[in-house]
Amino acid sequence: MGRIVVELLTSHRGHQDFKVFDKDEITIGRGFQNDLILTDPYISENHLSVRLNEEGLWIEDLGSRNGTYLLRRYEKVEELQVRSGAEITIGHTRLRLYRDSHPVEPEYTLDSEGSFLSRIQSPLTAWCLLFVFTGLLYFGNYISTFTKEAVTKFLFYPVIGLIVLLFWMGFWAFVGSIVRHRAYFSAHVSIFCLWNILGMIFSVTNQYLAYYANSSMLHDLIELVWGGGLFIGVLYLSLTFATNMKTRTKIILPCILTVILMLSFFGLQVSVPNYYFEDSPFSTSLKPPILGVPHGKSVRDFVDVSQDLFIFDY
């Protein structure tokens, strides 16, 4: 009639152990007379029998002390007809039962040499993006300061950025080494740096759009859509390299997490007293911002350059 396949499920999702039996009926337990011998001390000597039939598989508890449980229904069963792919629990062991005709998912397509996922795994790509990331942090700190400062002061943000990068990379590399037995250090460095580079570019672009439209609502809306979408993409890529999740799960999970974070920030903002968010008592029209006055210029030079940025309508 066919063969029975039993998958031993463990907390280590990167590892799968399948046992194939060329017979229509098998028994499972700790006794050596069984077809599948398990060492779980909470499993009886003769615990369970599994039999193939036309509708799938028939499972029968053989009078075990701790019983047999269907995982999806969390109920103890004595005898039950189940479909191929059903999960059961005996003792502290989870099993998934299959017929040999059980369908499998379509194979993945190997990444081509020039694909995006292959490129961000490259150490050269990671180093280049890291250089751009730290350079933008340094440059952003430099142009936002209008006084003469020591070079070491402008290194503060790059250093902080590198520390955050180490935590980000370390977390995902740890998950990847546990689940997929590979850390993908370069990939996670590239993802983090690319996320921040695009975020910086987006932040400046969004400020220009908001200034042109003279609308803070437009600024917040674009920030919500673009920032949320970018964060979802970053989590999707990180999960791709660190886990064996299905594509659907890798999309749904980041979306849920992003919505939770957005609602949390919104709730925090609402809970803060209103005087922290009061609008200006007069309306303002802002011209598009430009780079500030170079270092070494006097305060008068700065005023002459910046006085036309604000037009007040009382």
C-alpha cells in the first residue's frame, strides 16, 4: 500500500530527522521490539501504533501511561484517523506522520551570481556600505555644527552607529548560527548599513517635500509609509538569511511587528502632555533648506544667509 514516514520534530528547526518504514503498520515506543525506538523516558515501552489506510493514517495508543496527543487539537486520543502531515505528541517528543505520497513544496530557485541576495552577502559589498554609512554619519554631524570643533567630536555618531551595528549583526548572526548553522555576517552588515543609508536619504528628501508643501501632515504620512515599508523590508531580509521561514511567514511577521511598533509610538505620543507638541502661534512658510554656512564664518554671515528661509504670516 505504501510506506510510512515519521519526522522527529525538535526545537532546533534547522535540523530535520526523517525515518522511513517500508511497511503499512509500525509501532513506536522505548522497547527494542518497536519499529521506531525513542529514548524519551516519558514514552511507554509500547506506546503507539500507526497504520496506513486509504484515507491517510490510523493512530492507536497502546495503553501508554502518559497518553498520545494530537498537537493541533491538544486533546488526548485513544484511536484516531489523521491526514498525512499530522503532528502528534507522545511524552516530550513531537512527531509528524506522513504517507510516502505526501506532496512537497516546489524547489527554490538558486540565486544567480549577480542577484541582490548574492551581492549583499559579499564581504566587499559589506565593507563598501559600511564605509558609506559611517561617512554619512560623520558628514551629517559635521554640517549640522556651525562652530569650530575638534575632529574627534564628529566621530561620536559614527562610533555609536558602529556599536548599534555590532548588536544588530550579533543578534541575527546568533539566530542564523542556531537555525541555519551559518552566521551570514557580511549579509547582516550590508542589510543594516543599507537600511540606514536609505533612511538618511529618505529623511532629507522628506524634509524637502514637506518644506515645498508646507505641510507637517504630509511629512508624517510619508515618514509613516516609507519608514514602515523600509523596516518591513529589512526584517524580511534578516529573516531570509537567519531562518528557514516560509515566504508568507517572513512577510506577515514583519508587518505585524511594524504595526505594533507604530501603535506603541503613537500611544506614547498621545500619552505625553500636549504642551510638548503645541504648534507655533503663527503660521510659517518655509523655503527649501540648503546646506548651512561653512565653518569659520561669522554669526552675521549666517544670519545673512538664513534670514530668507522664514516668512512669517502674522
